[in-house]
Amino acid sequence: MNSYNSKRFSGYTTLFMTTALCVGGLGLSAPASAQMMLEEITVTAQKREQGINDVGITVNAFSGEIMKERGISTSEDIAQITPGLTVNETAATGVPLYTIRGIGFQDYSTAASSTVGLYFDEVSMPYSVMSRGLVFDLERVEVLKGPQGDLYGRNTTAGQINFISKKPTAETGAGITVGFSSFETLDVEGYLNGQVAEGVNARLAFKTTQSGKGWQKSLTRDDTLGKKNIYSLRGLVNFELSETVNLLLNVHYSNDQSENKANTVYDGRLIGLDEFSAPYKQLFPYAVSGETPPWYSTGDNRAADWTNSYTDASGTVFNLRPKRDNQLKGTSVKLDWDITEEISLTSVTGYDKFDRVESNDWDGMAANDSGNINTTDLEVFSSELRVTGQTDKMLWIVGAYYSEDKMDELYNYFMSDSVYGNGSIAFGISPFQFAPILQLHTRYNQKTDSQAAFAHVEYNVTDKLRVTLAARYTEEDRSWSGCTFDAGDGSLAGFSNFAFGATLSPGACSTIDDDPASPTYVFGVIGSPNINDAFHVYEETIETNKWMFKVGLDYALDEDLLLYATFSNGFKSGGFNGANSNTTQQLKSYGAEEVNSYEVGMKSTLLEGAMQLNLSGFYYDYKNKQEQDLAVTFVGNISGLTNVPKSRIYGAELDMQWAPAEGWFVSFGAAYLNSKILEWEATSNDSSWPTVVTFDASGRELAMTPKWQLNAGIDYEWEISSGLMMKIGGDVNYQDKTTGGAQLEDATSAYTVANLRATLSRDNWQVMVWSRNLFNEYYYPAAYTGGNGPYVRSVGMPRTFGITLSYDF
């Protein structure tokens, strides 16, 4: 099947990585002229092996060796080396949010599927909470930008991130990497590989990170937070069933007992807001005296605060110290069958189960304004069957995909010191001062079934011109059932009884039916014996049936220069709000979003193979973007989700790698984004239930769209003595400010992070000393309202130092 990838799409098409990276592990070859050449990296971005510059789409690829050198230990860290990709959070719920080129969904609930497709060895992880703790023993990572409207299973709009593990081989080998770094951190990673029987090869890999000291310091007491305790294991077995049939079995497990990061409170007046979003109990004496609360902080990477426990009225003690108790276990089977020399069949089936009991502190204080424990049970099954065929001029892929997932979650929320709880008593805020709400139990279950059929055709019109046509049809059903219940302490039920004259018992569902069309509409039954019927579980099922498609043109001017243009369409299905709910209107589904993408680009090999320069420009027509908004409820304006009717994004990217002389490697990457909301009547905080007030949000930027992202690196390697090599390298990463979109408190400031490393190596061993965030830059990748009252920032790690030793047997 190699005949289709003709030389006209190869030549030097050589790229080890397509964003600003350093040369560790990069093979360089020198012809007679001593001109250095970059070596080729092979990717599977279009479900088959291709040289990265044969692919007429924008792809960033990184080897496992480079990721280890750069300290990329989690899936979220990929953003550090990928211009155009950001990873942040909009609340302390343990859910990372991925955004590519401004396309992302700023929803903190576990139930929200990601706009960025996350694939581990070709198996989809549709919920980003599942993506933590799996990055080790990788062959490479591929970041595909823009909607992939044909070959990828779960519908997404932003692009895909593919994590590809190192595969078993017949060669016997083993290796171990041990690292010691700041905050008493120990990292150990290793692998065993080889043939276990005729035609059976296996690879076992593991990783653990342990730290004895937290990196965050409490602002109000002698306490630290941030210890790590995580280990992961993966086993791969490849069975050569015949000369034409291979079966790859993947079994993996991850257990994360690490402490979570706490937030840092700041004075909202620093960014033009009020000092706080709402008052809370601990603020009262400082509001009276005019003094600054001791938990306010800016400029210190390590400063934060958190709550360790809460005792309810019955004497039950809840451990609220931010911490994970998360397990992911799963398996997948991939079958490859070469039916003929021209036709092959591939089947990929996967199952993953994710369980967690995870506590997080939103409010950044030793107070109970907003904290939570998420207990999640999530199962995902998927299966894809595809057939690939080719002739001299054409390659085609047809296939079918099926997936289903089930999620059950208890969102145990603690708010006794908030404006809705005892803080209302201190500040005299009605009606909560008469019936304060101390704790909530939000419970829901969600089930999603998705099936799709797809086709992809590439045709060589001439030796230089290739046309791509592709389409995918998806049917998806998503059902949801949930309510915010009284936590058993009677406080939420007591408030509902006080406010509406109900007679709810402790533990009862307390979400108010505020739909005027409903037979149990609260104002239709208030004052009657049926008032309790207005508090009930909300249920809904949504169906999405949509086409996605793609058209592409690739033109090779010569063997070193490829021009491409694509038009692609992608969608992401609608969903439900997994946040605490006060009303049923808050829980109604949001609709599907859709992106039409127009992109042109160039991939070029220059200076006789010593330089790779790639350029791309794009325009996105973004319809019904899924976005955060305010939900206007009886208790106030709280977390809601909606669709932004019209937006647009345009931008450009540059990736350059250059080997100017023997031992030298220089890289530079840049991404420019310009986003704008064209049409959106957003909900105003002046709203008061049941009256909704809106404002025109058109003209604002979308959230998490930094105008510029830049990174640059340089490495120099030389031979000290026979076989003994020395390498020194560094890189700098810059991210521009973001506006927060319609939520000004979500804005972030620009920051620059620099890293430095030096490596001594010989044959099968290596020692590297390094520093990350070398200049101890204060930065915060995320900011938001800390639950109910304060404004908070989620601050990045301070400067760290370490040494890493590797040995291959």
C-alpha cells in the first residue's frame, strides 16, 4: 500500500515536530556538503501512515523523547508546546478544558463532552476528565487543528489530539528513567519489551510520580498543598496471527491519589469589577474595618488557601482537602487484516471505566463559601470498522463507528459560609438569613449512544494535484435525568419550604419547575396541596442527526513544496448542564454547535533539507457556539449554559525548524487569533427571577482566544570525547492575554515561561539537569468566580529544578 504515497509528496518532507521544539532525540544527517538535514516523522492523522508533510492539513507532532525532555507529563501540558492550543479550567471540579484556535467549551461539569477529540491509541475519550494520568511511554502525539469532518468518531469541532503509545517489537529491551526535582518529587518511568513466543511481542510500561512536599502555601496557617501520588501501567501484546493479520491488545490502568491545586483570591477592583461577586461570612469583619483580608494575594506563585474539612449539624465530618481518588481502567483490541495487496480492514474496539471521588476547593479560602466532592462513575464503549483500498491514482476509506457511554455523578456541594448560607445572616441578606442553605446534593445520570458512517477519497488528478472528498453522517441520542437534592441536613428543603410553602423532607429533590408550559409550574400550584409537585427530577432526551463533510486540494509545486486548501464542516452535539440547579429551565438542553472551516497552507523544505517552514491561514464561521451564561433563578443568577448564535474566528500559524550547522537546532512557532462574537443577547446580571434581562454581547472576543501564542527554542549538541555527548538547550513560551468573553472575571494576563536544560549522554544512558519556569514567572492560565463569593485565579507552578537519569538495557 505504499505506492500511493508517491515521491512527489515526499522528497525532503522531513519534520520531526511542527511547532517550536528542541532537538533531543532528533536525528540529523549530514551529506557530503556538511549541510544538516531534518529527518522525517511519520503520522497517522488520516488513519494511515504518511510523512507529516504529505498531509494537506495542519498537524503538530511531537515525539515521546521530546515530550520527556520538555517535561510534558500530562495531556494538559501539551498546550505548552503547541501554539493555538490552550488548556484551562473554569471551576475547581477536576475537568480540564481544551481549546484549539479559539474553539472550546468553557463548561466545568463532568457531563460536558470536549470540543477537542481526545484519542488514546485510536480510542476516543469523550470526556476530558478521563484524560489525566495517561501520558507516558509514547511514540508521539499528534495535534490536528480544525474540524475533522470525516475520519474521527465522536463529533467535535476544534480538532483532535492523538496519543500514540510505543508498540511491541521482537527486539528484547528495557529501560528506566528516574527523576528527582523540587518539592521532594520522584518520577520513575520504565518499560520492558520483547518477544514472548513465536509471532507474539509484548511491551509493558509504567510510570509513577510521588512527592513528599506540597508546592502551595496557605495564606492563613502553616499548611502546604500539592503532593503527588499517581501511578499508571500499560500492557501491549501484538499477535501476528498470519502474514496478513495482526491483533494488538492494549490493557491500561491509572490510579491518582494526588492533591489538587487550590485557588488564590484577589480583589476584583484590580480588573475593574467589584471587590467580590457576593459577600460571605468570613468577609464581614473586614468589610466593617476596611482592612484587606489576609487571603487576598497576587504576584506569588505559591500563595493560596483552602478548606480541609466541614462538620455538618449532625456531627458528620467531610474531608474537603483538595484531593483525587481517581481510577481509570480499560482495554482495547485493534485488528489489522491485509485482505489483498490493495485492500485492508481495520477494527478498533475499546472499553474504559473511570471512577473518582475527588474534592476541590473553589473559593481559595479556609472557608466554606464553595467546595465540592465529585463522585463519578463513567463507562465508555466504542467500536470502529473501516476498510482502506487504493489504486495507482486513488485511495479510499469507508467505515462505520458506534459508541455508547453511561455516566452517574453525585456532586456534593458545600456552601455554609456563602451568601446563600450563614454569610446571609452576617450581612442580613433576605430570604437566606431566615433559612440558610448549607449543602447541596446534585445527582444526575447521562447516557449517550452515537453511530456514524463515513467515507474518504483521495484522487491524484495529475502527478502534482490531489483532490480529497469526504463525508460523515452521525446519529446521536443523549438522555439526561437529574436534580439538586437536599443533602439530608434539611437546609435546602427548609429553604424551599420557607420560600414556597412546600413540605419537602430532608433528602428531597428541590429543583423548582419554572416552565410556564408545565402542569407542575411552580406558580400554577403554589398555595395548593400540590405545591410539592413543583420540585421534581428533570428528564430530557435530545437527538442529533447531522452530516459533516470535507473538500481538499493539495498541489505539489515540486518535491519540497506542498500547497493545500481545505473546506471542512464539523459539529458537536448538544448536552445538559451538570451544575447545581435551582430551576428546571436551567437544566434544559443546549443545542449543537457547528463550524465551517476555510484553510490554506504551505509545507516547505528549504536550504537543502536543513529548514522546514510551514504556514497556514484559516477562517471559521462559528454557529451556535456552546458557551457559559447566567441562569436566572429564584436564588439568584447562577451557572447556566447557552448557544451563541454567530461568531467568527480567523488566524494564521507559522512553524519553523532549522538545523543551521552540525549540532545546532533552532525552532520557532507562532499562532495568531482574532475572534469576535457577531450575534448574542447574553444574560445580564441585572436579571431577577423570573424576569430575564439581556445585553448585546456582539463585538466581544470569545473566551480563551489569546491573540498571540509564541514559542522558540535553541539546542546545541557536541561531542566531548569519543561517544560522550553534551547538549544545552532552552525554550521560551509566550501566551497573550485573554478577555474572558462575556465573563470579565474569566480574563487572564499575558505571560512568558522560560525553561533550560543540559544533557550528558553516551550510547544507552543519559543525565539531564533542568529548570522549568526559570525566572519564576507569576502567571495564571485560568481565572473565574470562586463559586459564590470571591474572584479567584488558578496560578501556575513556580520555578522548579530537577535531575533526570535514563538508562536503556
